[in-house]
Amino acid sequence: MSDRKPSNGEAGGSDDASAPGERSAEPRRGRDLFADDECPASRLLNAAPDPVYVLDESGRFVFVNEAAREADGRTLAQWRQLGYLDIVSEDSRDGPLAAAALRAHSEQYRTLVENLDVGLFRTTLDGRILQATPAVAHMLGYDSPDEVKQLDARAAYVDASERETIVSDLLRDGVVTGRQVRLRRRDGKSMWVSLTARLHRDSRGRNEWVDGLVEDITRRKAAEEELRQSRERLQHIIQNTSDIIFQIDTTGTYTFANKAAEEITGYALEEVIGMNMSRLLAPEYVTPIFERLAKRLRGELLEQPFRFETIRKDGRRATLELTTAGIWHGGDLVGVQGVARDVTGRQRAESALRESRRRLRAAHARLVTARDEERRRLASELHDSVGQSIVALQLATENLAEGVAALSAGELSARILGLAAQCGDVVREVRHICYGLHPPALESFGLVAALRQLTRYCLDAGVGAHVRSPAGMVDVRLDAATEIALFRIAQEAVNNALRHSGGENISIELICHEDAIALKIIDDGCGFDPGQVRAGMGLTSMSERAESLGGQLRIESRRGRTEIVARVPKVPLPQDA
């Protein structure tokens, strides 16, 4: 082997003589940067698919990536015992080929370092920048490494205390790894970097310089911050939604639940987490729910959503609507996550809607029946009352016509007056029937006038009746629907009292409230049990009329007093009506 030492141009040596310890420390710079496979620079080169060799200024191997080691079979420790001249052929060691090869590898190393996405630097502990790669200059917004070397490293930190901490850690541990700090660019903007540095000491343990590596992680930090904020927003949504969001394992034990679980189940979150869902299910739903879990674990499709009932901590039931999906890890189904919505109120509303529709159908059927009955009643009254009266009037007129020649003037006059009286009776009967169909007074004069006219039929039947109303109510008009409904309720109540109560007095009273109007009908008859309503009494139709206006009907009855009260919202007649 040749005793020739590399010149300054070949190996970057110094003209100044150095102590043996100092000279032996010089090649350690690369070893510090590539201390092991876990260092950032080592990981970067190990990711390269082609062999990469890193030599120090003396031509010894500092680092060889995994691709080169696999091709050669040597370990990293074995490579570090070698120099470039140890592996070239004996025929070329002393010739120009060796020097050319060494220069080529040095140039490869320099090109690799200068084109790394990470920056390499060397500084003193007091902040003087000794070396910097173009990547460092580019990160900080400078044109060349020479401009960077004019800076004080301490001024490059946004927070000077961060560098003080790093220096303190280097003095204590000799190395810092992956430290995230903010640096100030030339334009004044801050940037995030990941910094790895190692303190270089000579053989006597004296501090010499710091070699380091910086990687621009500004975009990564921005992405992490955006991800953090996105997770916070998602967490906010999860924790503030009114639906239960949960996760269970394959045994049905809760591993996660949001705050809504507390409100709906009545259990604290600490109680829910770790609880098996069987404890929350209504008994009749335990088997169906666990059957669904088994199907989910077998990969079968489930019909969704699924309604079930849960038992709250206070014992009350709640109806939930469930939608679920599997939790997969490494190709295995490890649990189930889902959303459970409290639909207790909705189910009550649906039940109420179904009941309302049922009642509507029943009311429509009763309406049809009542219409047919009213037609039969009208036909009966026309036939039995008006018809018979008209037939009698016809016969009397024919008899008069046949015997008129034999009658004196006085007899003729009396017979004609009798016919006129019969015509008057027919007119009254027709008016009574018409009033039952639609009272003219209601449309012309209002509710109070129509009620007063209704009491006259009571008086004709020998029953005392009167109407009481607030002062000025006579002139107050309500909307047509309210007036006709209240009148029909009063008419039905009065007819029931006349037919069934056997009472002597009927009282009708209108009471005005701020937002409602009440109609009260009281009789002193025999009374009845409202729970045992007899057919034909019309109590159902009275109640339906009140409810159709958003009101209600109340009935109280005992011997000697029956009180029917209809209370409906007050809807005044529009001013321009």
C-alpha cells in the first residue's frame, strides 16, 4: 500500500498541524450524523433502492445503506472498519484510478448532501455557524450557504429559550433527536423544523462543535393542526349531538359512548363504559339485539334502522332507533359502532296520529250515519207532521167546496178561518223544521240571539229556560265555525234535557275569557252516568265539535244537576268580514 497522504484538494485537510487527539476526532463528524440506522439521515438513505456509500474526508466509510449491505454481505460495523483503499483492487490502489475513484465518491457524497430535502449544519455552542448546506439556505430564504454563515444561530430561533434548552440538553446528553422548534426566515415569517443534533467533543472531552440536521415540517405541522382542529370539531359534534354514538366489542360491552348516553339512559358515562348492553335492554329485546350482533359478526346484512326499547336507570322506558356498522382491524371484525336515536316522543306522536286517524275514520262513519238519520228524521217529520197537516187541510178544503152552497155567510166565514188556522199550524211546523236545520237568527244576529230563540222551544215544552251572557256579548260576532259549533252543542244538550232529564229548568250561559269562550248548559233533571252513554244522546258529536275547534268538552252529571261545558279558543270575526 502507498504511504502517500491525500492532498488538501483531495481530502480537505488543513495545513496547520494538529495534536493527535484533535486529528483523530475530525473524521467523527460523519459518524455523528450517521450514528446508527435510527438517525434521520440514516433512515433517509436506507429508503433509497440503490446502494449508497458515505465516506469521511479521509476516505473511510462512515455509512453504507441497507441496499449496499445486502449486495455485499457486510454489516455496518464491518464497513466502518474499512476505507475506500481497502476495497479497491491491488492493481489500482497506488495508481491514478484510486484517486479518481476516491474523488468520484467524494463528489457523490457532496452531491447527495447538497440535494437532500433536509439541511445539514455545523455550529459552535455560542451560535457561530461554521457550515451549512444549500438546503438550510433554501429553508431560511437565503441565496447561498455563505449568507447563512454570516448569521448568528441564536437569532434564527423565534423563541430564543428553545435554543438555550437544546444547548442545555446537548451539554447533558450529547444529543437531541427530533426536537420541533420554530425558526425565523429571512422574510420574517416563522417555520417549523425538526432538529437533530449531536455535540462533538475531542478525545479530552472538550466541546468543539455541534453537527445537526433540520427538516422543514411546516406543512406537516399545518396538516397536524388542521387534523387536530378537525378532530376537535368532530369530537364537539359527537359530544353535543342528541343521538347516542357508541362502540361495543364482540361481547356487547360498551367501549365508548358520548354524553347523549347519559341523558337518554340516566347512567353516568363512567357507568356506561364497561357495561354490557344487556343491562340496558328491555327484557323482550335482549334476544333480538344479540341475534343482530351475532349476524353482524358473521358478516350478514341487517335491516336498518331497528327499533327497540331500553330501560333507563330510573326504570322508565325509552324507544330508540338503531343504526350500526362494523369496526374492522387488520381484516377482522372487532366490534360494532352505531347511532341510537331517542324516538320515544316520535313514537308517541305516531301513536297519537294513528289514534287520530282512527277517530277521524270513526267520526266520518258517524257523520255519514248521522246524515242518513237526519234525512230519515226530516222525511219522518215532513210525512208525519207537515204532510198530515197538509192532507187534513186538503180534505177540509174539499169538504168546504162541496157544501159551500148550503152554508150561511157566518158558517162559511167560520170554516174559512178554521182553514187559515190550519195553514198557520203548517207554517209553524215548517219553520220549526227549518230552524232545526239552520237557525236564521244565528246567521243574521249572532250566537246570543240564536240561543235565546232556542229557549223559546223549551218554554213551548213547559220547561223554564234562560240565557245569560256578558254585557255587550249580543253585539259580538265570532267566526262562523265557532258560532255554529257552540250552537249545535247547546241545541244537542237542550234536546237531551227535554227528552231524557225530566227537569224543570234549563240554563244556558256564555262566559268570555281573554283567549277562550265557554258555553255552559245546566239542567236540574235526573242526571246520567257519562261513562254509560246511551245511543242517540249525541255526546260524542258534541265532544267532536269542540275538539274540531281546538277546544274540549267537560260533562259532570248527578241527580238534580247535569252540567255540560264546552271551552274553545276565541276567534273574533275579522274586521273586514
